[in-house]
Amino acid sequence: MQTRSMVMLSLCCAMSLVACDQGGDGGDGGDDGEGTTTQDDASTTDEPGDPDDPDEPGDPDDPDDDADTTGEPDDEGTAGDEDEAQTFQITIANAGRYHATTVFNTPKGAQQPGPLVEVGAYYRIEFQAVPGSRLSFASMSAATNDWFFAPDGDGIALFDDAGAPITGDVTNAVMLWDAGTEEEDPTTIATVPDGTQNGAPDDDDTIRLVQPDVSGSLSATLEYADGVFTLILARVGDDILTPGLAVVHAGPYPLFQPGQPDRGQGLELLAEAGNPMELNSWLSEVGSDGAPLRLSAALSPLSPGVAYAFPGDASDPLFTQGEPAIAGSGLEDLAEDGANQPAFDYLSDLGYSASLSEGEGVAGPGGALTFTLDAVPGDRLGFATMFVQSNDWFVAFNNSGVPLFDDAGEPITGTAATVEAYLFDAGTEIDQPVGQGADQAPRQGGANIGAPDDDPLVRRVGALDDVQFGKGLIVSAPGAVGIEDPRGGYNLVTVTVELAE
């Protein structure tokens, strides 16, 4: 059984802030005027009844409004024939991958952008990061067709296992790569007239290592002070380094994968012409609601969670947006301390099919929560997991959940449910800056010790102040958290529904 004390121990001991297992892969928008900011933090939460959001309570077309909000199931929590029951595997992946980008293009002391044309010239690149994140960058070797300097696919570790920043010479982590986009030909290299326009395609289109030791060409040094890293990238030999791009990330292969072709996201232009802007634009692109499509708003583990099925003509039994947390539901335990057992017990006692996430640990970057859940035709899916680097935020679907079956009673599988996942504030504890609050689970001295929230209603988080990576206030009016959601969002999770084998 996952008691509150066990989960607290897991959260505090499994992380040095957020240094969790990273075994898997993976823009500021305008305010819509519907947010309210807490007194203690710049994080903002949507008010219910936003007329621009079809999923908000108050919309006459919102199925949540007419649904039962008592938490009582119809027919003991099932809507179909038990003979038609199916067993699903639900995966909630911690999929945040890219966290911040920085273009470097002006040598220290220079008045305008340009390459490092003299030995001793250097770029100075400043960025913020937290434990669990890494650094990658790319800079063209100018007198080539498409060779570039970069770390390998994992990037450079920024913190050690104890959560202390890593500083000093990291040149040995940098290598010279062939982008595989242009044939090597000295008559078409970037430093000759029209060289960037006339190269022939490479017979081998895969990205591959040219030289593992680049210490004769450049030096790379990391410094750290007052929460800010500085990368000093200097020319020390004959190779001219061009402007480039640095990215702070969690998952592996943020810019390229050795042995695979270029992804067509802008690395080719950087490697052939020393121009990082196309790649930076792809990474920083925003969606239709002005929130980032790819950059994650924060880095946080997900707590052990709960998944459950409920009838399609009912509302989510665990919580109701726009109302206080249901007493005894376990939502407060889960949202404040990552304790999922009380919510599971509450749902099971009401007769709903529910499942605890497998294992007892948190899901760090690249990790996932998995659930095995029984459901019958007509059932819809709900889930909840704590956004650990917060006081009482959790990720969940809206109150109508997502369907597990189509109109013909056939199971619905895939990742389409991802766009229905949102970040919620449980309204039980006042908010502190993400990843820094003394009353947040990784740092607090015990469970349930934060001050009460001035607003006790469950609501979506409409804006998040990215103090971890320095991007500032990120507005996601719907509170969307799914990767590649066309609206943009906080980009924290992907949700996959499959039939269990």
C-alpha cells in the first residue's frame, strides 16, 4: 500500500530536486485576460466559465455542465455489459524534452554578429537549468560543407548525482560531426563565394562522427553563479566557429541522432551556412493559442497516480472543476503530496473501476506511469497525477474524461487523448514558485503543511512562471499539457491508451 509517508519518502529521496531516471525519449503567449494571479507567485490560474474555452464550465455546449457532479456512479460505475469488458493499458509519459534555447552569434567584445575569425575569440552563452537537465549546442566548422561541432546525443550533464552544478573544462564532451546533407567538396565549402548554395547532396545522408577529439580546434568551459550557467566556447586553432544554438533539454537526441538522417528542422542550414535561426524558430514555435508547441514550461517528475473508468453519462467522480476538492476524495493527498492510495480507495469504494500506477516511484523525464484498467463500452477514462514541483497542481483530463470505446463499442486506442490533458490547481494550498517552494513535496518537512489557498476552487492553471529555465510567464489559457497539442501548452505529457496483451 502506498501511504502518504511512503510517497513523501519516495519524492524526497528519489530526487535531487528533479534528478530522476531519464531512460526514455521524449514562447510566451498573450494573456487571454481570464487569469488570476496568486499573491505569493506569478503562476496564474484560469477562472471557470471562460467563454473562449469550450472545455470550461459555463459553456452551454460543454458536456461537463449537464453531467452528474455528485461522484456517485450509475450502475456501480459501469455503463456497458460486463461480458464486453476490455482490459486497457494506460501510459502517462513524462515527455517534456526541450526546455530553453539560446542563439549565440556575437563574439565577446564584437559589435555585431559573426563567426570566431581569430584565435582566442569566443562566444559567451548564459542560460538557466535545474538538476535533471542537460546542455547541447551546435556550431558549424566554417571551412567545410556541412560539418559542425556538438556534444553527442545525450548532451553535457549540468549537475552531478548530488544535484551540484558541474563546472570547468568540458571540451572532451564536444565532437566534430558530418550532417550528411552535402557532399564534401572544397570548391563548395561555406567560406568560398556562393559555396553555401552549390553543394551536391551527400551519398551518405546519415549524421556521423568525423573527429572525437576537437581540443585542437576549440575549448568549452562551464561556469556557474547565482543560478545561472555560462558556456564559454572559444576558438583555439585553425577552425572557424560560426554562430550556433544551445538547447537545455531532458531527453536524449535533442538536435540530432548519430546514424540517422537530419530531421529537417534547421540543423542543415546551421551545418551548411552557420545560420541557427531556422532551428531556433522550430524549437520556439508557438501554437494557435500562443503557447509553446515544443518547449516545456517546467521540469518536474510526475507522482504515482490513479486511473479510473466512469460512465459516459456521468462527470469525473474524483473532482469537479470550479468547485472545492471533494472531502475524502483523496485529491488533496494526491495533489499536495503525491499520495495516490486515498484517491484509489475513494473511487473503489464508490464502485468505480480504478487502478494505481505500477510501482511506487515517481516518473522523471523520459519515464512513465502505467496502469492496467478494466472498462466496459460506454465508459470514459479519467486519471490524476501530481505535478511534483508544485504545491498542489495535478495533471488530469477535463470532467468529461475521454471515451474508451467508439459508438459501435469498439475500443479506442492511440495517443489522441493527449490533447485532453490539462494542468489543474487543486485549490488546497497556496502556490509558490515552481521548483523552489519550501512547502512543495521535494523540500517540505512533512505532509500537508503549506498555507491554505485563498481560492479553494479546483481550476486550470492558466499561466506558469518558468523560474527554472528563465523563460518568464508562459500563458496556456486552456492549461493544455500535451506534447504537439496544436494550441501549444506546457508540453509535459503524452497519454497512450492500448489494449492490454
